Amino acid sequence: MCVTPVSGATHACPRFGVRPSQRHHIGTTGGRTVSAEIHFAGNYRDLCEQYGTSAGFQFEFSCSRCQDAWRSPFEAYTGGRLSGWLNRGMGVASGLLGRVGNDLGTAAEGLAGAGWGGARDAAFRRAIERAGSHFDRCARCTSHVCARCWNADQGLCLVCAPDTAAETAAARQRGLNDAVTERAYAAGQRGGDSYDVDSARQLVCPSCRSDTHGGRFCPACGTQVASPEACAGCGGRLPQGAAFCPDCGHHR
């Protein structure tokens, strides 16, 4: 997919996501688990990385019509990056620290994993809010489209409410093509009056098996294929290579 920046729309935009996903637990209050609905649209990609020195959150949202995409700003995930740096350091010092170093690295990964889910959900919500200024949701088909694929006058996407000028030009071209096609078809019909449709045509040369394209002679070996030899006894058609006429038995 070609990722191109999508200019912000000047008209009011609803939230990019409207379809609920599964419920996520995002924290506790007084020992009670707190959950929230995360809304999203199907046309997005999760580019987040949980572990490593490049750990962070980023999401890519695409236009349902032209597939141009917008990416949310990258947000670093401190816990994952810390785990990555510790693991890298433990790898260098593994000979000195031994099992203690491995335990430290495992503990760092555990801490990073424990905070990942809530941090990702929060980053996803922020990304959806930012995407709302780059995409519009069509009231008819519910697709999310970029500003270039949005009919602001109608409040619908260009799939549901195509641009009138563009449709006029396309219809004019279709009309031109149809008229030319009809004229060409009529010219072909007139030319067909002079085409010999009664004579049999050998389409494959019996000598070299090349295509003859209905010609009188084979274009590959020169064998005459359009006018089969007639029997001297009865005037019937002699098959290619026959020594005797199949109708009267006359020797060729």
C-alpha cells in the first residue's frame, strides 16, 4: 500500500472508528477491574512493537475508496524500550552476571508486558481521535474516506454520491465509444458481403501442422490448402494424401 499524507478536512468529521471490538481491561479502581469499549474501523493496521529499543505505538488508517493511508504519530513505549536496553546490556554482561542478569532481563520483560495492554488501548484511542480529522464517515455506506474521496456538498463519499462533472465526462466518453463501436460493427457487416463463406477452409496445414489462418497456401511451408484436389473419375473431393477416391475408388 502506498502511504501518502492525507490533508485534513475543513468540515466536521465524526470519530474514525464506530465498530466495537472486544472489551479490554484497562485498570483497577478499589480492587474492581475497570473496562472500556475500544471502537475502530476495519481499514486500519496495527504497527505497534511491544519489545525492543524501537518499542512504541503507531497505527495506520486507510481510505476505503482510494486506499491512501494516514499514520498516527509514533509514541514510544518506555517499558518496552527499557526491557530492550536491559536485555541488550545483559547480553553483553552475561558472562559476568550469569543467572542474575538473565533474571533481571526476564523481570524487565514481565513489567513491560504487564503494562502493554492498557498503554496500547490508550494510544489506540488517541490515534482514532487524530484520524477523525483526516477521514469522514459516509452516512449511507458507513465507509471512512479521505478528503479527496468525500462529497462535501452531499455529506456522502464519492462512491455513493459521485462527482457530477466527472460522471458527465465519463458518460460522454462512453457514448463516444459506443457510437464508434456501432459504426465499426456496421463497417464490418458491409465488408462481410464480399467474404466467401461457402468455400471450406483448412485452418491447419496437413503437411507441417502450422496455422493457415484461412489462407489458400500455408504461410510456413507453402502447401496449397484452400482448393482440395478433385477426383478425375467422379469429381468428388480427394482427402489429403489419399491414393484412391473414397467415393468411386478411382486411382488418384
